[in-house]
Amino acid sequence: MKRMTNTASHSLALLKIFLASLVFLALVFVAIVAFPEPAFQYRRVYQHYQIWSDRPIPRQVEQVLDDVTRRRRTSVLYDPHTPVKIFFCNAPWRMWLYGMHFSTRFGGVADVWLTRHIVIRESDIAANRIVPPGSAPLADARQRPLSYFIAHEITHADESRRFGRTMLLRYPDWLLEGYADYVGKGGDFDIDANRRLFLAGAPALDRRKSGLYRGYHLKVAYLLDKKGWTLEQLFDHPPEEKELDAWLRAW
Ligand SMILES: [Zn+2]
């Protein structure tokens, strides 16, 4: 009996060490992603944008950021006085770590929970384009230059400021991503042509088939630009996606 008690207490001690190690590693991870600056050698400041990179930052970044601002001005959440921190992760391991998805297969990400930092994948800043993951060319490349990706991600940070850090738990994906794309595209979106594609069941309008947010963008653009809803109304009472699809078909 005594022996069993000793074994149980030993197992409990091991479990405590294991859990304490997990907590410690989680804290280290949070500290690393919350303070990424020391891991990025190059820095530039332009207006309210602070840019870090693991490669030299060409001066053309200013034109890219001017275009980001042009896109963001389509948003009621745009505030030119709020600092924005953008981290270019050209090395895959940086994207894997600082992107917080443990993957390198995406264009950019915004930390809406804690820092509101923007992380962007390997990019050719002078050409205003991201280097897409994999060998396939970037889909919708003309509508999605680097400035689109940056404006899209900053809009997520703006959504988090306005609607709360827990927004991912409280609002549907079509709304959060649709609005980020609505702003990111900066008005370069033909709502009638995209609705026709939606009615025809085109894969480009289906997020699961294409990986694109065009279908979500269509829903948000329809409510804001055709039905005249405000962004506040949209976030106060987001319709069910099925209901919204029915409206789009009947429109
Ligand atoms: Zn997004």
C-alpha cells in the first residue's frame, strides 16, 4: 500500500513538472512574439508606419505604404494617428514563428489578441508584390499587390481595436474577412460581376474551393454599398450567412 502511494506521488510530481514546463514554454513563446523587434535587423519609419525586416528595406516602401493608406481611407475605422508595426518575414522560419500559425503558406497575419502587429511573408517591396508560397502564381494577383495584403491585415487590427480582442470568437468569418478584403481592395471590386459569378457557383467566390475572400467581400459590399448599412449595424446584427446568400440571389 505504501509502495502504491509512493508511485502515485511520484507520478503527480512528474505531472506537475510537465505542466510547469508547458506553461513556461507558452510564456516564452508569448514573449518572443510580443517583442519581435530584436530579431529583425532592418527598420524604417514612414508616417505612422514602423517597418521591420530581416532584409534591407528599399525606399519604394514609401510608395507601397502610400497605396496602403489610400486603401485604408475607404474604412470608417481608419485612424492616421494610430501607430502600425509591420514585420516582413522573408526567412521561412520567421514567418513560421512570428506568423503564429506554425506555417508559411499564407500572405500575412495580424495579431488581434495581444500586440496588433502585422506580419507579412517574403515580399518584393520594390515591385509591390508578395512572393507567393509554392510554385503556383498568386490568384487574383492584379487585385492583390503587397499593399492589398498590408491594408487587409491592418484592417483586422482596426477591427480588433473597435470590436474587441475576442472578435474571432464573436463574429463570423465572412464579416471579419469580408470587411478586411473590402478595405484591402480599396474599391477595386466589381460587385455586379462578382454577384453573377456567385450565382453561377464559380469556385473563385467559394472560400473553401479557392482560398479567396471574394465571396465574403461580395457579402460585405452588398450590405454596405447596396443596402446602405453602416459598419456598426453590420457588427451589431450580422445576418446568418445562409440568409445573406438568399438575399444575394433575390437581389
Ligand atoms: Zn484576413
